[in-house]
Amino acid sequence: MSPTNSEIIFEISDDEVDGGYSASALGYGIHTQAETIEEMRDNIREAVECYFDDASARSRIIRLPEMSTFPDS
């Protein structure tokens, strides 16, 4: 599977049920969770690597919301 454009955009939100954060890629079946924003960045990279088995098929740009839009932790 190959991304149709050069970037993958993630939506990050508070996980109201379990606490922490959850993230989903727009247009892809990539989802992950984390307790902190720093952990979320690492988890997103790992999730993208797992979703695209072939490294050459991965997007080189992963776009996250600006830090100013993250809820206070």
C-alpha cells in the first residue's frame, strides 16, 4: 500500500475514557494511544512504520497539529 500524497496528517485528541491521548491518521487506518505528547510522537512514527511494510512506500512527512493546539497535560 502506498500513500496517495507526500504526507500523513494525524488528528490528536484527549482520550476521555482511559486518559492520555489518542491519534488517528486522516484517510488511513492508523491509530495509536499514549500517555504524553512526547510518547505520542514516538508511537505515531512506530504506527506508520507498521502500517506501511515497505519503507519506500511510507510518506516522508507526518503532520501533527501544532503544539499550541494540544490540550494542557
